[in-house]
Amino acid sequence: MKILELSNPKTIGPILKSIRLEKNINQADAARDMNMLPETLSRIERGIKAPSFIFMFKAMKYYGIDEVRLEIY
């Protein structure tokens, strides 16, 4: 089971980018497979745009993440 634990919501995008790179998937392919524009994925990965719940669901499925735990203090 792969669990993604986050203490800061702004780190979601950069963490997903690192997972994508570990899997050797380029951004254009990931964006196409998740039915989104590469520019939108780029903005999420750079922390410029907050990801939607729909995107998070797609990304979790695509990258094989079983659970996301977000702790906000």
C-alpha cells in the first residue's frame, strides 16, 4: 500500500512530480493519460495551481497511490 503523507498542501504538486519522474513518465504523457493540458499539470507540479479533488483522484490512480493523509496545523 502506497500512502502519501503531507503536512503542507502546497507540497502536493512537487511530490507528485517527483513520483512521476521516479516512474520515468514525461509530463506530456502523464497529462494526456489523465485527460488534462500539460500546462495545467505543470502549474500543479510547480505549486502555482492548487489541485482539484478530481485531479487528486486521477493522480492517485495513475501513480498507484492508495491513500493521501493531509495534516494541517
